[in-house]
Amino acid sequence: MTMMVAIAGKGGVGKTTCSALLLRGFALAGVRPLLAVDADPNANLHVLLALPLPAGLGSLREELLPGKPGGTGAVTLSDRIAAEVQLRVAEGAAVDLVSMGRGEGPGCYCYVNSLLRDSLSRLEGGYRAVVVDNEAGMEHLSRRNLRRIDHLVLVCDPSPRGLAAAAAIRDLARDLALPVGNAWLLLNRPYAGWETRRAGDPALPLLAELPHDPSLPAWEASGRSFLDLPPGKSAAADAVASAAARILEGGTR
């Protein structure tokens, strides 16, 4: 079965960087093929993977909305969406990428959203693991765009707001009764004593701590894929690779 990993957190904590590095960690561990899903309307995961930005899947909602000129019956519409989803995949050597694109416009999109979700499920089945880089906050989870989440990785900084946001997203997943296997905390740029801020919340295990790493902006500026970072080049990348190995070991709370 395909392993589903969702990355979430408040804005500006490094979700996209962590998503790219987690894909690198899985690839280094021999987990291939991999699918990256950029679920942020402000898509930029493709930059870190050195892949072209594929056409967003979000536009399919309006292009194929029932009642639009050229609209067809349910079976044909389902087939068209499945075909369009496959066409909108940017293919890489180890990682393929799809982008959700912009949000929905006015009108009812429930029917097309359901077909799109089904098509994505079929697409995901061809990969050993899927990593979803979610938009900031909790909107994507509340839309139930993922049928299940094997690992929910909550990226945060050690500030009170960052830790509170991570806990809120975890609680939302519980309130929505989302099928989440494990929830993890991935801490970006920790400092001494940060653990005391979460002493009362032991139910969110620490997956990894990522140190400040100036080599990552330099690597990004060079235009090279984060997937090509060699071991030992980046302390943060190696920390995420260890986190990926822990996830693959099937760690539980």
C-alpha cells in the first residue's frame, strides 16, 4: 500500500523545505517512485525539486464543471478528469510532482472535487510513497482532500505560537475524525530550553530537530534539486533523512 505523508504547519515555518528534504530522505532509503503533491496555491515545491511547474489540478474544477460548455455525462467526465490528472504530472528521475493550483471559484464544486479526489487516489496507487506539502494553516485538512494520512508531520518553530499551531492542527485532525496513523513534530531551528514549552503536551512525539543551515539557501540559489544534496553536505538535510528512516521503520506514538 502507498504510504501517505502530509506536511502541515503555520506559514513561514519551512514546510516546503521539509517536504523536499523528506522526499530526499525517502529516495536515499531506496523508496521509489515517489509522488510530491504541492497543495499550496502559492506553489513553489517545484523550485526545490528542480522540476517544471505543472498545470494546477485546481483549474480542472472549473474547466470540467458540469453545465459548462462541452460538459458531458458522469462517466465521460470521470474519464476526462483521470486523463487530465495524468497529463498534469511533472516527471523526474526519482520524484514526480503534481500541483493542486489555485482554489475554487464561485459555484458548486462538490461533484468535480469528488471525481478529482478519486482520480488522485488512482494516481497515488502507482507510487510507493506520497508527500503532500499543504498550504499554511488547516484549510486543506478540513476539506478532507486526503482519504487517509499515515504520517502527519507538523512543522513548527519553537515559539509559543508555533507549538500552539502544531497542536491545533493535530486536534483538528482528531475532531474531523481523519484517519491519521501517526502525528509527529518536526522542529525547525530549536533553541535551548524549548522543550519546557510543550511539557504539558507529550502526545506529539518529536520526529527531528533541524538546525539552522545556511547551506540550504545557497543550494537553492544554485538551482540544483534538493534531491541531489549529498550526505554530509547539509546538517538539516541529514536530520530529515534520519526522520525519514524513522518513519519507514514504522514508528508509533
